Amino acid sequence: MADSLTVQEIQASISYLYILSFCPPDQIHALAQAGLPLRSGLALQADLPEAEFFARTIPESCRRITAFHQRLPIPDQKLKNDLSRAAQTAQESPEAAYLFQQQMDRICSLPSRTEKNKRLRPSRGCQFCQAPCRYGFFVLVSRPEYTLLQKLLEQHENSRDPGGTLKATWSFTTSHLWRTLGTRQGYISPYHLGNLSYCLLVLAMAKSRLPFPESELASFQEWNQALIAGWPANAAHV
């Protein structure tokens, strides 16, 4: 049995918790079923039963999530503990998922990260973000394949589709989520999908130096928010 957990295992646990937080609560059982191979694989690699693996990783995962959103090396203990307790049961029922997501909302809405001058890229894209800074840490720990996004953007640019950037980015975001989950489908609310897509685009610019002028980012966000608003409030994107 493993005596300690690796950075990669903690990061995988963090990624999984964020994916749970993006899911419409009434789809949480379906998402948990889709994530079963990932959870089993992580537990097997750590030489632990699945329940014990997450019992060990969730407290540290929640400490790191809370620290990121508070922008502190040592986060508020009560906030961390409240999130950890909610995370332990998040996938057991729609009600438990909702309570966990409320705790994530609470932490992600703290001014330490939501103020635009305190975001990851305060003057290079994040200033146009319409959501609390909920997505940056997930993007950092889940390690997207930005070369795939660049290829998708180039394909849509060649097609001369005016909504191509939006389609390419949503498609990339969906594929990244399900690659992280280790499955071919899952469930995410349009609100989270759209705002996560924007975060991925902005951080891809930082990583790959994609050429997106400020005016294009502003236009992208207008289309992006319009697409989010056009989806039914309780819909799930698969």
C-alpha cells in the first residue's frame, strides 16, 4: 500500500473535484458512473481502495483549491474543512452535489481572486471574463493539449466560419474535459462550459502565444455569453 500520494495523484483528484463542480446536480449519478474507470485507475496506481484514495486526497486537494482562490499559502481552515466535507459526498446524490457546488461557489467568489486585477492574467484576457475565477486552477492542473486547440482554430479559420473560434473552443473544451475524465462523454452545464472555454482560450494564448488581439477576445466573449444564455437553464452538455 502506498505510504504517500504523488503530486500527479493530487492534481488528478483536484481535476475530478472541479469536474464534479461543473456538472448539473441532477446529472451527478451519470457523471459518477462515467468517471468510474478514472477513479478505479487512480486508486489502483496508488495501491489503495477507491474510497481510501479519495479520503486521503480530498483534504489536500481542497486545501490547494482554497489556497489558490484565497491567494494564500495557508488557506482559511474552516473554508477548507467545509469544502472537504462537502467534497467527500459530492457524487452521492443531486442534493449532495448541489451542496458541494455551493461551497465551491462560496470559495470561488472570494475577492482574493475575483477582482480583475488579481486574476491569473489581469490585463491579457481575464479582464473580459464574465465569471468568478473558478476555472484557472483546473486549467493549470489538468494540463490541456493546447496544440489541439491551435489545430482546431486553424481549421475553422480556413473554413471562414464567423463563429469558428467559438465552435473550436467549445469543442476543444469538451474533448479536454472528457480526456481528463477518461471517457468519451460526460455532463457539464452550459454556463461552466462557456466560461471554462474562455479561460482555456486565454491561458492557451499565454502558453502557445496564439495571436488574439484584445478586440477579438472582447468579440469572442460577446458571442460566448450569448451562446450560454441561449441554452436552457438546467441543460447539460454531453
